[in-house]
Amino acid sequence: MRNEIIENFGGVLRVRVCGILLDSQGLLMVCHQGVTDKGDFWSPPGGGMRFGQSAADCLKQEFLEETGLEIAVGELLLVNEFHGTPFHALELFFMVKRTGGKLVTGYDPELTPDQQIIKEVRYFKTDDFQRYSGAQLHAVLRNIRAPEQVLNLKGYFHNSK
């Protein structure tokens, strides 16, 4: 794990929002490099909320920064609590719908240009869920075998290292 990730995101409780964008192309995912000791890490787009910012506004901003897409935020699908030193996060997963923009591999404004961790942005199809496993996938997605199965995830999840 890279030091700048620990310095920027470790040691505090973070509230994060994540967007589930599921359509005929699959489930939109972002590949992060250097966030685990196991290599690349795939998760839905999202990021940390700031004081005074609504969950919907934060998620729209994160999607635009990370993927180039504009979205409408829908229903809350699930809550995930991750706890593993040095990280502790509450993650709110919302269904989202694409309303505009062009899919690109974006950036993380909390990191400098030479520290960027977003490696790739693309839609996952069934074979992708079978290709990646364990620490390469966000914990709430590790038992998914096809994109549409994400709709079966409801409620509260707790994951720890």
C-alpha cells in the first residue's frame, strides 16, 4: 500500500458514497492501483463526503471526476462498514442512472498528479467477476458472479481486515 494513500485516507472515520451504475453494458467499475498489497483493486465509483455536502451532490461530483459521467442518484441500496487499520469507513451505496457525459478514466483531486491511483474505468461483465476475486474486488462484490446480482445486495454489511 502506498504511503500517500495512508496519509490522505487513514486514521479517521470516513463517510463514503458509492454509485451502482448497472445497464446493458454491465456494472461500472474503477480500478485503483496501490490501495492494497494484493495489486489492483476494483470498486464502484465513489469517494469521501465533506462537511456540508449532501450524499447526492458528493456522488455526482465523484462520478464526474472519476468517470466523466453525469448521473442522477436513486435509492440507497446498501451500507457497508469497513474496518481495518489504518482505514475505517462507512460506505453508502446508491443506485445511479447515467444522464450525460463521456466515459473516461478520471482522477482523484485529493492526490497530486504524480500520486494518482485511478488506473482504469470500465464496465464489468460476467466474465470479469469470474476473472477477479478476493482482495481485487470491493468486499461487497466478492460473491457476485454476474453484474445484475448486485441488485440482490440489500441492508448492512460489515467487512474487516
